[in-house]
Amino acid sequence: DADRPPDTSYDGSKPYAGGRAAQSGGALGALEMVVEDIQKEMGVAKADDAKSEARYEEAKADLLAIREKAEKAKAEVEGKAAELKEKKEDKEEHKAEVLAELDTEYGLKATIKTDCAWVKKHFETRRTKRKAEIDGLQEAKSMLAGAENGDYDELVISSGAE
């Protein structure tokens, strides 16, 4: 009945369902629900955080492995580069030696060419002179051979003719 006043008796066994206590129970219930929701959200956030942390650690481990491989590859490449650089320097040194030898050979070739040109230019005149010299020596030899045999006439004639 709507005209009837609320029951004001309280025996202490159950909470009074009327008045301010009923209103505060509703507010406390709402706060309890908010607390439960916050606790659930915190649980979900912790689970998400744990999953994110696990993914992070996994990605970090993968990246560290990749970094380690990259560092090893870099060290190998640097080692090969150093070897190649050393080989290049050796080749350049060898090249410099070969070029120095080549310059020496070119100098020798120029000297020989000059000498050969001189011989070619003077060969005929020197040949003629040597032939005359040989003929003269043979004639002198013949004269001396005649002198040994006692034929001094030819020796005297040849000496006076000159």
C-alpha cells in the first residue's frame, strides 16, 4: 500500500532496508563494482603487459642474435678487406719494381740502339780499313818470312817504297 508508512522496526539480524542505509548500500555497491572493474582492468593490463614484455624479450633476443651475426660478418669482411689491401699493396710494390726494371730495359735498349746505329754507320769504312790492315799485316808477314829465308832484297825495296 502506498499510503502506509515504512517499517521502522529493527531486530539487528538483517540490515535495515530503508532510509539512508539503503541509499548508502547502493553507493557502496557501485563503488564495489568500480573497484571490481578497476581490478579486472588491472589484471587485463598486467596480462597484456606480460605478453608485451614477453614479445619484447623475444624480439630483443632475436635482434641481439642478428646483431651478433652482423658483427661476425663485419669482422670477416674487415679481415678480407685487410687481406685484399695487403695484396693490393704487394701488387703495387711489385708493379713499381717491374716498371723500374722496364725503365732500365728501355734505357739499355736506347743505348744498344745508339751503339748499333754507330756500328751500322761506320761498318763499311771500318771494314775497309781492317781489310787494308789485314792485307798489310799479311804482306809484312810474307816479308818477314822471306827475310828468314835470306831474301833481303824485297825487305829493302818495300821499306824504301814507303
